[in-house]
Amino acid sequence: MRGEMKSRYTAAQRVGTLVLCLILVALLSFLLLYEPRPGEHGSTDSTSLAIADSLLAADVARFSGGLRTYEPGEISRPHGYTSDHTADSAYGSEDKSPRSPAAFPFDPNTADSATLVSLGFRPFVARNIVRYRRAGGRFRRPADLLRIYGIDSARVTSLHSYITIADTTLTDSLRHRRKAALPEGYTVDLNSADTAELIRLPRIGSVRASQILRYRKRLGGYADIRQIAEACSGMDTAELRAASAHLRVCTDSIKRIPVNRSSVERLDRHPYISFYQAKSLYEYRWDKGGCIDSIGELLSLPEFSPADIRRLSPYLDFSCSKPQKNTRGHR
């Protein structure tokens, strides 16, 4: 019992603890009772303040020495500088109404974007006009400006009397006459022609030639000459007739879509097949056991009309290499 009552600390530990407590009490007493005498630190504080003041004065003197005083008229005015009077009239005057756009004669077929903006057209509209011209578009009358996306019809109406479109009938006829000077019976295959061959044809420039080639790649090939009107935006009947006189179509080079082996994504990439048509065709193929025998079967699907079937017939291949039933796992 006496052993259980003995302390867990040794005699040396108890002595050390007692000494540490006495030291702490002495330090606390010193901090609480000690008071510095008046003027003990005054000299030190005064010295520090004097040193700080001298350093600040030296910095100010160096900064002042680096400044330069310019005489009136010594500084050259940069380009675009406006005087205080002009600046005040532009920004500080009481009249803060926006400047009215200018109105002067202009040709929309030749005016640059800066000129169009000064006439009151918004910047993005001016860019659209320039892009339209670069793509081969041309304004033949003032109302043609309304074709531009985002244009303000009221502004076009107000500028109607200032729109002067140069007469290019002679220039156009000379250009078309030059292109029409082709050998008798000269034709190019629409499915193998390159850009250089296409731009020789009447009413087809570099932009339209590029559009025809891009659309040919999406289709897999042209089945009819009239399909170039789908590729070329703005091509009218007269232009199509002029170009068609020198075109032929060889359908042997058309790349057909293997309907019984294609995914929904592959079918949807064709311009004549929508996503819902591709999905319906895919599901119908699965229900049929993985093989559709002919394009006529698509008439049973509500997503396909007789017109769709006629357009798609040159582009679909219904051969069945492996007539075995699909599984949902491979879908």
C-alpha cells in the first residue's frame, strides 16, 4: 500500500520543477514591478528620428535633382494630339450627344471598312460587307445591301441617294466572253476536275470552285450537274446553265456508303441524311438482322420520303458481306 502512495517523480525531478517555478515567478515579478525612469530612452528615440529625417531629406533631394523643367513649346506633340480646348469640347462639354454619321457618295463594291463605318454602319456590318465581296458577291443595286446580316435597313434607306454603283456590265461581259472562249465541245468531269479546270468555266471563279470541291468530298461525288447549285451559294438558273454546258458527270467514281456496316455517325455525315434518319435506318437494320436488301425498304420508314429515296439512291450500298444478326452489345 505504501508503494502505491509513492510519487511517480524522482527527487531530482521534483527539485528541478521547484527551481523552474521560482525562476518564472521572479521573471513575472520583474516585468510587473519594473518601471523605466523618465528620459532613459528619450535620447535614443530622438537620435532615431533625426536619422530618419535626414534619410528622407536625402531621398527628396535626389528625386528633385532628376526632374527637368521644359520651356513652353519645347515638347513635341505626338500624332493625334488634341488641345485642351478640343478635348474639352469633345469630352468635357455639356453636349454629350454622339456625332452624327457622315453622308457622302460611295460604292459598296469598292468602299473599305473604315469608309463604311464612317457612313454609320456598325463595324461588324462593315466586315460582313467586305467578306461578302471577297466571297465573290457583288452589289448591283442599293437594295442588295439588305442581304448583309445585321445591316440597318433604315440606314440603307437614308443613304440610298448616296449609293453609286459603277456600271460593270461591259466588264462582266468581257470576263464571261473570255471564259466562254473554250474549245468546241470542251467539258470537264465534275467528279475529277480540280480548281484550275473549274475556274475556266463560265460563271465559276476561285471561290465557287473551292465550294464545288468541298461539297463533292462531303457527298462522295456528284450524281447530277445541277447539284453544284447546292454547293455554290447564290448561283441562279442562268449561271447554272452557263456552267453546265461545259460539265459532265461520271458516276463510276462516286463513293457509296456501306449501309449495312456504317454507324449512325457515319450515316449522319452525308448531306442528304439527317441524324434522325440515320438513327431510324440503323435501328431498322438491327431489327432486320443486320442486313437491308434494297433502298426500297426505306420507304417503310416515316423519316424517308420518296424524294429522299431518289436523292440517296446513288450514294447507298446495300451489299451484305456478313449476313448475321447484330447484337445490342455491338451497337
